[in-house]
Amino acid sequence: MMYENSLAFARQLDQQDPLRHTRNSFHIPQRDGVDLTYLCGNSLGLQPKMARQALEKELSVWQNLGVEGWFEPGDASGQVWLNYHERCKPALAQIVGAASETEVCPMNALTVNIHLLLTSFFQPAARKRKILTIKGDFPSDQYALETHVRQRGLDPADVLIEVAPRPDDLLIHTTDIQRAIAENADELAVIWMSGLNYYTGQVYNMAVIAETAARHCIPVGFDLAHAIGNIPLRLHEWGVDFATWCSYKYLNGGPGAVSGIFVHEKHHNQNLPRLAGWWGYREDRRFAMTPGFLPAVGADGWQLSTPNIPALALHQASLAITAEVGMSALRQKSEQLTGYLEYLLAPYDEVMLLTPDDPNQRGSQLSLLVRKRGKELFRHLTEAGIIGDWREPDCIRLAPAPLYNTFEDVWQVGEVLRQFYTT
Ligand SMILES: *Cc1c(COP(=O)(O)O)cnc(C)c1O
């Protein structure tokens, strides 16, 4: 697309935008009665207007039915709390590219799920005991791996193999990952990494990584925290063994919203080792309360506890928006918004992009490396009503989310940079 740096041009793109109405489904935070330019959906997505109603509905069921809410519908929909998680499944399966709803289940929180899935998929043997990951991945993932490895009586220094970014472009090259897999294949027990780097915004080629892993018979799992609801995913087709994510970033499920997992169908009949709880027990026999754990089929078998119904209500309400629009329409707008932001930043030599310029290797986020006066620029953006986020010592992350951001939002960023660097 040919871009222009003018407000009229940005407004014209907004008028032509087939998704221009979805912004109305969200509350846009304001300052002094004016909408902020919220470019922080990679950290916490905005509140869908439906969220309050969804929450209030379950509060009413609790108020009116008490414990019966688990088994009795609170309204004409006929839905009960007992299988509430199933209401989120059609949208989740669509968004992550599952073959069926049994491959996905909303549950727990992200880091909890990382531990649960590693318990099942990290099966170290004397020789095959290593884990391949990415150097500088999100801290929680690093802590999870380190402590998980120690908990098995192994030494992280011996077991963890980290693929590092190249010094010239700070990116992770797919070929470097493929080479590391091939070179260490005999010793690798599992591969665990992000699908989209939280810091640089780089999207990894999950299809190729999963294919390489499968060729060497090594299970591969992805942390999709920044990928879900941001880029199209085809987890089943790619042959990804397992994955987990959070729903408070691009899925707008609310602060600390319910996470979810994906377990590929090929593992459903293997009775994998796991840490179990009663909610993962076969649903038809759960209340028999008999000893001996019988897992529910598929991803459901990893559930532990009574689900957080208010959180699931928020999750369902926000998932519905993403599922209705569909990832392909979202992706199309996302590429244009991000491309426009890149175009507007291009004239400023002071601002370097950490994020790849190849649209196939990025989602909605651009990470700006600002070595000189970076913090000052960030403060200037914030004062002008542009909400991004700051990573010490010199990185500003801006994420135009296609569900609620406009081309005018993005144009504003260019305007503030122009003022900052010309005055
Ligand atoms: C946001 C994020 C997390 C956060 O984990 P929680 O358990 O939800 O607090 C973990 N990993 C990655 C890659 C993230 O982007």
C-alpha cells in the first residue's frame, strides 16, 4: 500500500476500513474527557463493552441460585456453570487453528499451564534430557524452565540449550533454530519457546520449526502469549504438540484473565504423565469421587480446579468479538496499521526498529530502539495521550490493535515524533 503522512489520508483509510465499527465494542480509556491513543494492547487489551453485562449475568446466577448454578441454568439459554469452559471452545479452536474443540481448553493462568504442560511433555531420559529454547525469552518462561529442570534433579546449565539472536540484527533466524535442533537432536527431550517475541515483536516460523522438530521426533511447544489474537495460527496443521497462552493481551479478556492450552490430537490417547486435579477427571464420573485418576479426553484432562466462572464469562465475551471478526480480516488490517506506523517512523534516524520489516515476521507490535533521549520521547508520547510501553534501557513498544485502533491513532504517533524532533 502507498501511504501518505496526512490526517486526511489517515481518516480516509479509517472510512474505508471494513473493521471501523469494532472499535465501538470497546471502552477507550480517556484523559480529561478525550480518548487516549491506546497502543498497549500487547500488554493489556481494552475492555469490551459486553464485559460488564457478561459478568453481571453470572453474579445474578450466583445471587439467585447459589450452588445450584453449577447444574441449573440461570436463564433461558439453558447453560450451566458445570461445563462453562465449553462455551469458550468454538472460538478458541478457531483462533488457534485446532482440528477440533477437544484440542483446546481454557484454564488456569499462563505460567501455571507452562509447568503443567512441561510435566507432560518434558520426559528426560539419561541421554535425551535437554530442552531447546530462545535466549532472552520472557522471564516467566525462563524461570519456569529453570525451576522445572531443577525440580527433576537436573542442572539448567547442562540441560538448557538457548538459540541466541544474531548480533547484527538482534533477530532469531529460523535456520539457526533448525540447525540447533538437528545438531542436538539425539539429546533433546523437548523444544519450548515463544511463538512471537515479546520484546522485538518478531514472529517465529512455527510451521517450519514444528516440521523440523517432528522430523527429529522431538515434541515442540509454544508460548503464544503475544501471538494469540494477533497473528493467524494453524497449530493442528503445523503439527505443534502443545501450546499455551494468556487472554489478557490481544484477546482482551481482562487483567489476569483465564489462560488456555492446546494439546494436539496425536497425544490424546497416550495417557501422558501429568499433575492432576478433579476438574480434569472424566466429566461423567467426576462426582463419583472414586480413587484413581481417569483423565478427560483431550485438553480438558489437564484441568485442575473448579474454574473461575466470572473470569470465564469475561473470556467468552471478549473471544466472541475476535472470533466473529476472524483472524484473516484482523490480520489484513493489522498489516496495514503496522505498515503505516513503520512508514511514519521511517524519517527519524534517531528511531531504530527492532521489529523485522518483513510483515510475515511481525504482528501488530513495533519495538522502537531509541538510544538517545528515549525515555524523554516516551514521556513526550505519554503526555500527548499516546499509551505505549517502556522497556529499560531504550525500548518503546507500540502495538496498534486492529480491533480498536484507527489509522488516525497511528498518524498521531508520527505527529508527536515530528514535534519532538523538530522543536
Ligand atoms: C505476558 C507473558 C507471560 C505472562 O505470564 P502470566 O503467567 O500470565 O503472568 C508469560 N510469557 C510470555 C511470553 C508473555 O508474553
